[in-house]
Amino acid sequence: MNQTVNAEERAPIGHIAFIMDGNGRWAKQRGMPREYGHRFGVKAFQRILEHCRDLGVQTVTVYAFSTENWKRPKKEVDAIMKLMDQYLTECEKKIERYNFRICFLGSKAAFDDKRRTRMEKLEKQTAGRLQTLNIALNYGGRDEIVHACNRLIAQGVREVTEESFASALYTAKSEDPDLIIRTGGDLRISNFLLWQAAYAELYFTDVLWPDFGPAELDAAIEDFYKRKRRYGGV
């Protein structure tokens, strides 16, 4: 007897986070520079975001650029920043029919005034949307924890609770992720959502990010629904 729950009979996952890994290797397999892979990685991101929207996922978080990624070759970093500018332009043009509230996770201080202003404007313009897209840029989990501590110290907080600490994180407006998906074959979370991932289900796949599409996401979600989440209980 088939025990699989029909997709229409179960609530959508509230929050899915993605470590979008494998762009560079995908390009290398094709004899192309790493920047080529990042271009196709953006297309994969757009496909996945649309699929999450259609599935009713409340929050999507993507690890777009880490605090450590600045160490990469300047040519590659410049290419990623250019793709970021192009995505900001696309969001600005389609702002009226964009379905997600956009939040940028990480310190904006590393970006120039023009980029920072555009990011802040998009956050304000999309505030109030029912679904949320968190884009982690210049983000690191340890950096976020240090930032939260310093923020609470500046507020004069003398005693910290889990709730007050969570309220000082970049993700204060989002629930913790239910499912974290990493593409590309590596079995680690690479300084991503360290606090928030406490009880997230982790899903790893060898599929490189540019090849990750709706079918692969559906497989990850199906695997998620087969798991029993105990949160430390029995």
C-alpha cells in the first residue's frame, strides 16, 4: 500500500534555505571560467525561487556570497557583483509583480553607497509581502553571532535569553529554517545560519547548483516529509 502523502494534503514547508554550491565546478566541466558558472547559477536560483513560490514556501533563504568569498580572485568577485547588480535591476523593474519580501542578510557596510542604497530601497519597497526571500550577502554565521552580541551590548542588555538573542540576528523577522539544502556534494554547512540551523533537517546532493531544478527540489522535499522531527524528544 502506498504510504506517500499527497502533496495537496500536506502543509508546505515553512522555510527552505539553500547553499548554492558548484557553480565553479560546473563551469570547469565545460572548459569555461568560473564566472560562466555563476551566470547559470543565477538562472537556477530564479527557477528554484519560482518553484518555491508556487509550492507556497513561506521563506526562502539563499547563501549568495559569504564573508569568506572576498578571498576569491578579484575577477570572480567582480563578476559576482556584476550579477548582483543585474539582479537588483531586474527586481526594480518587476517590483509590482514581485511576490517576495526581500531581505538582505549580512553587513551592508562592505558595499558601495550605490549598491547599499539599492538594497535598502528594495527592502522597503517589498516590505509587507506574504512570502520572504532572504539573500545572504557578505554573510557569515559567526559574524552574525558576533554582530548580534555587539548589538545587544549597545542596547545595554545585561542578561540574554534565546529569544532576545534571536531578535538581534539578521534573520529576526524569519522563522528558523525547516530544511537546508546543499548542492555540489560537500557535506558541511560552511558558516551558514549556525544559530538558526539547530533543528533544521539537512539535505545534501551531488547535483551542482546550475543543474538543480524543480525536480531535484521536489526530491529533497519528499525526503524531508519522510523524516521524523523530534526536537530533542522521542
